[in-house]
Amino acid sequence: MAEAKQAWDEVTERFGTLSRRMRAHYEEETAGGGAGSGGGAGHGDGKAVEEALRTLSEAVNKVVSTVTTTVRDPEFADDAKRAGQALANALSASFDDIGGEIRNRVGSGSLFGKSDSGGPKSSTGETGGSWPSDTPEPPVRP
């Protein structure tokens, strides 16, 4: 379990690095160009809508520009690769833990009400090849 936790901590760290790098590129982009509110929109509905659409368009353009610049950054590509590897390692460690837990339960016979001797438990706690007398037989499907 400790291995899986450590792997997931690395995933958090790697994706945090990606997030910080994206934020740095965004801040560079917005500091360079300015958002341009241009001193108050007119009181007419048409001018206000036009100004809002222009501001929205500028914001979308900056986001697209930031994403494009960030994706082209070789350090971002390396960080993304490491984050993906960390995620794969964490998933693998988690599945290994789950598989080990299943093997332990099946191996000890505790899964599905079986004892260590391998046969199902009867109502008296005895094991054997027959179904417990106090439990109805499962339906047989053709």
C-alpha cells in the first residue's frame, strides 16, 4: 500500500508542475498584451454587447495562444511525459495492491465464505463438497 501512495503522491507532484508551468505561460501572455478594457463601454446595448464580445474574443485568443506556447515548450513536454509515466506507475501499483489482496483472500479461503480447507462452510461450520443446508441452492442456468 505504501508503494501505491508514494506513486499517487508523485502523480500529484507531476501534474502540479504542469499546472504551474501553464500558469506561468498564461501570466507572461497576459502581462505582455494587457486585457484592454479600454475605458468603459457606452451605455447603449449594442456597444456594451460589442465590447463584451470583443473582450471575450481577446480572452479566448490569449488562452489559445497560451496553450499553443505551452505545448510547444520542450520543458512542458518533458513534464507531461513524466506526469503520464507517474500516472501509469500509480495505476500499476494500485492494481498490484488490489491483485495481492484478492490473491490473499482466495489463497486463505476467506473469499466467498470458504474455509482454509477449500470447501464451503456448512451451517455447523463444517466443510465439505455440499452446499450449506441453511442456504438455498443457487439457480442452475443452462
